[in-house]
Amino acid sequence: METLFNDLTNLFTITNLLCILLGTVVGMVFGALPGLGTVIAVALLLPVTFTLPPLAGILMLLATYQAGEYGGSISAILLGVPGTPQAAATVLDGYPMAQNESPGKALSYSLVSSSIGGIFGGLVLIFVSVPLAKFALNFGSPEYFLLGVIGLMAVGLLSGTDKIKSSIAVILGLIAGTVGIDSLTGVNRATFNQPELMDGVNLVAFLVGMFAISELFMMISKGLNNKYVADRSTLKTGLTWKELKGVVKSTTIGSLIGAGTGILPGIGGGASCWFAYAVVSKTSKDPEAFGKGSPEGIAAPESSNNASAGGALVPFLALGIPGSAAIAIIMGAFIMHGIQPGPNVFTAERDLVYGIFYGFILTTIAMYLIGRVLTPMFSRVLVVPNSFLVSIVLVLCLIGIYASKGAFFDLWLALGIGIVFYILKRLNYPVSSVIIAYVLAPIIEENFRRSLTLSNGNYDVFFSSVYAIALVLMIVAALAASVYADFKKRRHQPS
Amino acid sequence: MLTFLTKTAATTLACATIVMATGTSMAAAEGYPEKPITWIIPDGAGGGLDTIVRTIYPYVEKNLPNDATFVLKNQPGATQTIAVSAVYNADPDGYTIGQASVAPLTIMPHLGRTSYAGYEDFELIANVFDAAHYIVLPADSPFANLEELLAHAKENPGQVRIGVDGVYNVQHLPLLNLELSADVDLNEITYKSSADTKKAVLGGEIEAGIMPSHTIIGEYEAGTLVPIVDVMEIKPDYFAEIPSLNDLGYTSSQLFVGVIAPKGTPDDIQAILSGAIDAALQDPELVAALEKRKIMINYNDSETYLARMQELDVVNKGILTDLGVLK
Amino acid sequence: MTWRSLNSIMSIILIMGGIGYAVNLNQSASQALLFSSSGIGPAYFPNILAGLLVILSVMTLVKNLRDKSPKNIEKVTTHNSGYILVTVALMVAFLASWQFLGFFYLNVFVLLTVLMTLYRIEFGLKNSLLVALATSVFTTGFLYGLFGQILALTF
């Protein structure tokens, strides 16, 4: 108990608290600005941390990371433009709820479930990080491949009414995910001799083009001097107990899935929100409401995003393996201070590690409190007429793309993608499945081929561990269930 | 044919600029720098190399005349060749320099992936630091050293799996060279990053992996990972007792990162920059900051830097020729 | 243009995109020298994907051509389509000017002013120009302060 007390006095210093506040505000604002997002916010704050004591600096970055995960959903809900890839699933229900019901309510659902997810991730970090990190090592290339396949099946569950168009959307995402140097053979794949494409299609350019630029065209179409919200009372935030109770189950599922996928380096928040969304939408009592503004459809991906942030710290602190781009940058802050994350950090830097553990919970609390203050202001964005909103968001998007890699090529690419996806959207192609397919494509393909290289071409490798067999069984079961459901549907509605 | 023509044209142009530059070089350095100097970083904001340059640049500024300032520009991607191409295309007026590792200068050009022909198309200002990469075994490995690993691989071709963080790069080429010279067939497994390799070694997916020295200090001390041999020439002091490939009778590779400038940058401006980097790397404050991060500072002046680059280029070209990549 | 023709054009673009992707892919993949023991090369999955894209797009195309329902042969109407085209044109001009001439903040200022003036032209030129100028000055100043000064990014 004494150590705990020591840690807490170290933690509650003015510097630490101020740093957490600053990080939270920056993360939330950058997360909310389409195109900028968590990674850029963390990267930009990194140099600031060099001058701070280690704990304060690291907590500032963690607060930025945590708040960015929530901030990304603010623009997803208000404008239908996810600020970060992790918020893409939130668009499905958050945007309709904000449009048809109340933006304030949609943001509240998001904030509450994000905070709960964040706390859950923090608790996982405090109590089980070491055993969990060791457990995560059991997931090798074959298991990652199988997880990717499950992810793709989750996308299938979300597909729209036109099966062919849904499949085309998924394939477009997969194709975009294969562009660039093949990491196993060094061959250029469909790079059209552009060095900028050698590392693949830039995620930020892809995301902004697909969601933001095409959505801006939609907004112009809706009327330039319209406001989204005429009735200011719908901007009010806050939820009733009854409303909260309605999302308890989905928040729990989301948190568990988020923390579970977060601990696997490389899978991360981008995929976990879709897993959570798919599971919750299939187990909900009211599956019809999904896609039309279901509170559960907001709570599930939101809680999983923030739980995966805590989860991602597990392999990072315990093994020194950064699980996401943002964590890789936070690792820079550790190294700058001469701290090497890994097995020794728990003994060598005991105070620091425990400071981070409890501080992480603190960043979640800060996120909730600042979220409560800022959310009503953010939702007021919708009172701004489109003429201002479109112009300013457009410029911010372009800045975000350029800030991510400094390449003009990406800006032109985003413009092209924006135009094509605007037309695809109008033709009812479900574009949200494109982004998850894009994220999963390398996970599936590389791990499949790597597994076979590991086994010298022997397919037994996919049944070589308990975890792999369990995942295979899950895939088979899910397939069987969907075939059965299809069969039943056909018998009941002969057409 | 077209590429040949453009290359010839580029070389002619480069020669012409050199002639012109040498003619005007006396005047060029006077008052230099008159405006901010752009320093191109081949890494994204917050990346490993980015944070190193951001640590160093204020000290270089301090040692330059005329209140010099740098503007840092991040141009990551394509194994640093995007940034190096940007340096190649910049005016050789001393107002653009770039950071570069050896891969974009001695490997990528041979793979035909660059607009420039090789390191000869640049002025090599100064080397800044070196890095060491080790072949690392898990704690429960049946092998104690490189000889045992290679002996086992010789008996079981293709069965010993070694993780590297990419193909035809600074980890992959030395490994292929080792296989050629020891006449063994290893199964090279490619991962996205050294962190992924580390995960695979710890998880028992592969028998060994190549990783940068500074990322495994914790595991080495905890006994979970055992570095057995340095594939690079230079060793960090914390792993001083572990042999390098050279020590064991094979050929070590080299991994060094320095500052380059467009071909034809006036000589005296090069000298000013090189001198400022040298002075900066002796500043105790900077030395302490870099040592804390386990960076092996290794200042080489222009001549030594060029000599090392030439040597490595010959080696890498040889490996790629032996592999049949280069004809 | 009707929905039917727009749908067809998009399907044809997707088919062409799929073919272009496959051609470019196999050209560079044929230069592969490194073969792993997996037996599955760099072009294996992408070729399957390109094939699927072409087949599915052809299916959509056929399905769409056979669909002669009144909804499908209705004309595509886009409210404010002129504004969308102007926005695209301005973005092209902005990107080109920024890339080839530089002066990022000046370009941002001009883009914002022109966009907002156009978007609010229904309030009269004088009103919209004044409001646009004021908003652009403020926004550009804010962006310069945040990105140029505080975060020291160069554009």
C-alpha cells in the first residue's frame, strides 16, 4: 500500500495535471479536425515533451492519444467525417442520430462509452499487463491471418442491401491495401512508378478523400446557407439513467473486444471498432435500428476504441513492442528520456510505470470532464452555415494530408479519391466497408504468405496452435450460422 | 533509351554546375547563410530519425555563422528515397541539405528505384552516427553462438528461420551475404518492422531475428533475448564483448547516417556545414542527450564519409550481383 | 444523364481500373527475383482481387442495363452541382498554385475568400465579399499561428 501512496503523490503534481489537461485539449481538437487525427497530434506534441520531466511528458502524450480517440468521433458524429480511422464505425449510427434526433445526445453516448472503455483499458493495464503481454505473444502470423479473416467477415455482416455493390466496395478497399512495395519480395505492386505509392496508399489521404472530401460535396448539395440544426434544444448534452442502461451491454462488449484486440500489436483500434460493431449489431435486441442512429451502434465502437488505447500500452510497456502508429511515437518520448520499454521497465522505472498506470486512468477522467465542457461547443459547429463549414473544413483537410507526409502527390490523390467516392456514394456503394478492408488487406495477405514461408509451404501451420484452431472454428461457425440464416430466410420468403 | 538520355543530360548538367560552382565558390561562402537552410528529414514527424535530427539541429545552428537557422522538412517514404530525391532535385546553393542512411544511397539505386544514379550524385558533407544490428536468439534457443546456428542450418537447409525487417535492405543484404559466404540456406522471414521481428522471436515463431542494438538492451539484461553477433562493423559499448561478423571471419556490413547536399554545392559552404556538425557533435550537452538515447555518435569528415560509402557500395553491389538482382 | 448511364459509366471505370491495376501489377511482378518458399507470389492475391472486381463490375453493369425501372432511367439531379464543380476547379487551382508557386498562407487566404464569397453570393456581392474577407483573415491568421508558429510546420 505504501508504494501506491508514493506513486500517487508523484502523480498529482501541478505539472502532471497541467500536462494531462493540455494533452487532452490538443488531442480532442486535433482528433475532431478531419485529416489531422491522433497520430499527427501526438507527433506534434512530442518535441514539447523533451523539456518536461519523463512522467509529465509521457502522460501528456497519453492524454493526447486517449482524447484523440474520442475527438475523432466528434466530427464523425457531427459531419459524418471520421477524424481518425478508428472513428469510421461511429459514422454509421452517430451521424444519423445527430441528423435525425439530437447531436448532443449522440455526442454524449460517445463520450460516456469512450470514457468507460478508457477506464476499462486502464484497469486491464494496471492489473494484468504482464500476463496479457505474454499471452499476446501466442498470436503469431497464422493467428493474425485468421483474425484478419474474421474482421473481413465482420465487414460482410455490415453490408448494405445490394450484395454485389457491397462486395465491390470491400474489394476496392482490399485492392487499395495491396498497393506499394510487397514487403515479402520487394516487388512494386501497382505503384505506376510513383515513389509516393511505394509505401502504399497514404491512409490519411485515403480516409480524407473518401469520407471528408466526398462529404463536403454532399454538404454543398444540401444547401450552402443551410444550417444543420435549427432547433438549439437538440444540442443539449447529457443522458438519462434509462438511456445509459440501454447501452450497458454494448459498452461492455465493446470494452472487452477493444482491450482484447488492443493487446495484439498491429491489429489495433482501426479494426477493433468494427469487430465490436459487428458483434453488438448481431446480438442486439433491436438489430433493425443499427445504421439508423442506434445508441448501441455508437457505444460499441466508441468504448472499444478507447479500451484498445489502454490495451495497446500492454505489449508496449511489457515487451517494448509498439502496437500502433501513435504508440510508436510515444515510444520516442520514452527513448528521448533514456527509458527503454521492455521487461525491465517494471523494476528499473517502477515509479514511472505506476505513475503511467494511474495517470492513464487520470487521462480518461480528464477526457470525460473536458469532453463535458467542450462537447456543447463542438456541437454548436452545426449551427454554422455550410458556406463557412465547407470552406474551412476543406482547408483543414488539405493541411492534415500534407502534414502527414509532406507530399503533394497525396493531396492530388485525395482529391481524385474524393470525386470518385462522391459518385460511388450517390450510387449506393457502401463506402464505409472500403476503409476497414483497406486496413485488413495487409494483415490478411502478409500474414498468410508469411505463415506459409514459416512452414515452407505447409498449410498445417494454420492448425498448429490451440489459438489458431479456435479461430478456425469461429470462422466455420460464423459461416455456418450465416448460411443457415440465409437458408431459413429463403424458406420463409419464397420469391 | 529515354532514361539513358535523361541520365546523360543530368550528368552533363551536374558537371556544368560543378564547373560553375567552383568558379563562384569564393563569393558563395561570404555571408552564408543569408536565409534559413532547409534540412530534409527522410522520416515522418515523431519517427526515430526525425527525433534524432530534431535533437541535433539546434547545436549545428549554434556553430554556424551569421545566426543561421534551419527549416526542417519531413519527407518520409520509399526507403528514404523520396527525401534523397528531393535533395537531388534541389539547387546546389547550400540552402538545402538532407539526412540520409546508406540504403537510399548504396542499395536503392542498384534496384533501379531512384531518379539519381547513386551516392556519386551528391556531396557527402559529414557522417553523424552509426548503428549496430544484431542477430538475436530467444533465451531458450538450442544454439549458443553463430557457429552452432550455422552448423545446424547447414545440416537442415531452409529450416532455420531468421526474421528481418524488409527485403534488400540494411538487414537483409548482410544476412544474404552471410549465407553466401558460409554456404548455408536460411529461411529469411520478412516482417514489417524490427518490433514485429522481436515479437516473433519472443513468441517462438522464428529461431532468430535481426534487431537494432538499442531496442534489445532491456531484454538482454532480463535474459529473454540473446544477441550473438553484430552484423555491422561498429559495436556499441554496452555490447562490446559480443563479436561482430568481421571478428568471426565473415564480412560485416555498415550502417551509418549522415548529411548530404546536392551535387555542386560550393566547397567552402560544405566545409562550413561539416565544421559546424563536427563542433555540434562535440558539445557535451548534445553528446549526453544522444548517449541517453544510445545513439553511437561517429563524426566522419567528408572524405572518410565518402570512402566508407564507396566501400559499402562495392560490397552491396557485389551481393546484389551474386544474387542475380543486378546484371 | 440518367442514373442508369451514371451507373454504367462507373462500372466501366471500375472495370478499366481493375484491368489497369492488374496490368501494372503483373508488369512489375514479372521482375521479381526473390521467391519465398510460401509458393504464393506477390501478384497472386492482387490478381484474384482484380479478377473479382472486373467480374462483379460486369455483373453490376449487366444488372443495371437490364433495369429499366422508372427510377433508374430518371435523370440524375444534383442540387448546387455548379458549386461542386467550381469547388473542384478551385481546389485544383489552389493545389497547383501551392505546389508550383508556394506561398501557402496566401493561397489559403485567397481560396477561403473566393469560396466563401461564392457560397454566400445570394446575400449580395458586397456583403459576401466583406464577410468572406473577415473570416479568411481570421482563419488564415489562426492557421498561421497554430501551424506556422506554435507547431513550426513548414508548408
